[in-house]
Amino acid sequence: MLQALRFLPLAACLLTGSALAQAPLYIEFGNNTQATDVTATGSDFVVVGVNSLGNGFRWSFNTGVMTDIGPVTSSPRVSADGNVIAATTTGLDGYDRASRWVGGVWTQGVGLGAASGTSESVAIGISADGNTITGLGWVTAQEGHCYSWNQTTGVHDLGGVQPNPSSRGNAISANGSVIAGFHDQANGTRQGTHWVNGVEQLPFSFLDPVTSTTYDLGEAQGLNSAGTTIVGRVFYGAPAPYSSCGWRWDSGTGLSALPNLPGESDMANPVAVTNDGSWIVGDNGWDPWFSFSTLQTVLWINNVPQSFYGYLVAQGTQGLGAYTDLGWPAAISRDGGLICGTGGGFFAAGTPSGGWVVILPSAYEPGTSICDPGSAGVLACPCGNPPSGSGVGCNNSANTGGAKLTASGFSSLAVDSLHFTTSGEKPTATSIVLQGTGVSTSGVLFGQGVRCAAGILKRLYVKTASAGAISAPTGADLSVHARSAALGDTIVAGTHRYYGVYYRDPNVLGGCAAIDTYNITQQIDVTWNP
């Protein structure tokens, strides 16, 4: 039976005020959990992982609910829309097989005809469209092959280019056509490789331009949606500086080294990469038994390493507590806005004891712009003052083309950092942030503009524009939902509120009445999350 629990951000009690509007948000999932994959669906953020019971979970940012999806024996991975999950499950016959979760139901796939103990196949990666799973299938009790399981064409043994090597797929492109992973060499080491349309390409190796020595590279661990950038770890047998580097391969430019953090001698461990290849996440290769350093998260931006934890601190991320690092990143969303992972817990003092996700401001748009005058059934501007384009209100006497309202931060009742900014007002206009409980699809004439925010209206903040712009809340202002509650409108999770900013414009345009000495921005529809 599926179980769900509401899981609110650990940072909830720490986040206040508008200063956090552009700060990343850090959320933990509890002790003994693991966060293994993350996706931005366009309307929600979804994280999958393993909960403290050893079962898989699916967590939604919009609902704040962590759903138990049942026992799994491998790390869950999720499709781009968050609706399909891949993991390994145990069947009624006691055999473990790669499986696909859709709508609360697990479906086991078939393997490659053999088993190693009770394992027939292992799911390790899933395509963005959710149609193809990759991992490993056993062909004998001692030999496993990289394989793909496609919903249309079935299961495929991808084998390898060497005689009878074991191999495995670790990551897969958006459409399932490119798979990155490894095959075993004769000496037992794992050499990075990739498959294109089911055919293994030449394994990855690196020619040192200084010594003209060729070094085999270790397993490939992540790739972008197009399959044109692949990241992995280990330069086998290479001297410094390569001995502590990870690597990346680009289809257009070939191989390059990913340096470790300064002073690190362990082998850097890059695990995931964004679509454009500019951000890569991983760790410093710390091993609890053999390393002399400490576990550190690593973020490579354009191949230059830095501490991911240090980056978050510099960005003002709240909720990090007394941690000194976050542990092991596991995945990054294709656009780079979401990163998840798991702390080192007992093994790495100063890191979390469970799974976590970081949501960067770039990933989050808290509202949808609405009420474009004269467009999509909305009333035209009343004073012969149409807007200069979409996403702004009616033109004003400063001839800015119309004032624009933007929203940033997180519209979460637990972590309310929602923040409004305007531009294009009159230079020093008195301005009021307005909230409505409802919406009028056609709008009503409102001074020299059009207002679609309707229902119970609340004037949240009064500000004076500077150079035609205001920001709210600021300083000692209450957060948006707290201010709303103080005015008698308590916002409930899952409900909408509609926001606009009206401002004084004493120079009445066109044929409007002399009393119409105000105008308004377009408006924003915000859904409030738990």
C-alpha cells in the first residue's frame, strides 16, 4: 500500500523576509534517507530516493508530500515529468528485476536470460521521456551486460566490443538513444564507454599531450539530454595532475580533465551534468576508509571546481545549520536549478544524516503573468493607452509602455520568500501591492488600467517608487502570507492568490475621467505551496 507523509522544509523556521527572495532553498528528507534523482517538471519539483524504511519515495515540492512507493533494491531514478520511476524490485518469486513505476504500480521487466543469485537485472537510469530504462542484465551467473528496456521495442542486450566483457549502463539520454557506462577490462577495472543506438563506441581513453602516453578512463557516470556531454572518473595509471582528476567528453571537442578541489589527492568523482554542460556536480572522491581528507561536494562551472557547499553559503542559502559540507551529490536537473544528494552521516562528521535537495532561484518561477490588456479576452486599456507589448500593464503618462510586475522567491507557507518587483512605473509614484482571492478573466477598468485580481482584495504593502520601480516586502515587512493573514485572509496550501501593483499617475491620459489618477501593472497568478 502506498503511504504518504507531508514533509516540510527543515529551513521553514529559519527563512524570513525578502532578503531570501533570491537565495537558494535547502530541504532535508530526514535521517537515514537517500535522495537519488531530481527533476523540474515545469510545474513542480520531484525528488526520488530511499526512505528510512529502505523503501523508495517520491516527493513533490508543490504538495510537500513524500509518498512511499514500496521496497526497492537499487537507487530510484525519475523521468523528466516526474511520473515514471525506475528502480529494481523483488518479485513474488524472490527475483530482483529492473522495474518501472507508473501511477502507483510497479511493473517488472525481463532480464537477459540468466541470474546471478537472485538478481536477473538492475535498473540504474531512465530516459527523460520515461520510455527506456538502462542498467545491467545477467547473461550468466558471472557476467552481466549493459542492456536497455524500451516500452515499444523490448529488452536489448548491448554487450560490448571486447570478447565477453561485463558491462553496465549508468545514465541515458533524453530519448534513450545514448547510454553511458562501462565495460570491464581483462584486469577487472571498469573502462568508460557509451552506446549510440545500441552500438558500443570506442571506449574512452586519454592521450597526454605532453608525454604522448595514453591512459584508459574509468566508468562514465552521467550525460546530458542530447548525449553529447559525458562525465566520469579515473585516469588509470596517470601521474599528477590527472591522478586526482575526473573527466568529461564532448562530442565536438573530445576529452578534457576535471580538476579536483585545490589540495585534494583523491580522484574527483563527477556524477551528473546539465544540458548545456556548464555545470557538473560530484564530490572530491573521499573514501571513509582510505582518504586522509574530508568529504566535500564539488561543483564544476565551466570545468572549474569549487566547493558546492561553499557556493551555497556564499549565495545566502538558509537551513544549512552547523554543517560543514553536504556529502555526496547524486543528480542535477537538466537546467541546473535543482541538485540532490545524501550526507555522509556517521562516516563524515559535519554532513547531513540523510537525503537533501537544493532548489536554486533560477529554477523557480512562483507565478504566471496574467491580465494583458487588450489580449486573450481581457479588456482594452481605457484611455487610448495600450501597453507596448505583452506582460505589462497599460501605458502611463511617463510613456514607459506600461508597468511590469515580476515575482521571485518561494511561494511556500513553510518557506515564504515570495518577493515582488516592478519596473516602468512613474518615477516616484506611490504604489500599493494588491492581493485578490479571485480572478476576473476579462478584467475590470481600473483608473487608467485593467485589473483582473478580484474577490476579497487586500492592500499588502505601500511603497514609493524609485526610478519607476518598487520592491516588496522589504526590511521589517511581514512575509506575503503573514501579511495576508494579519489583514484577515489566511492563505491555505494549494490555493491561488492574484497580485498586482497599482500606482499614482496624476496625468490622466486620453478620454479618461479626471478622477482616474492611477494605473496598474499586469497581474500575477500565484499558487501557494505547503
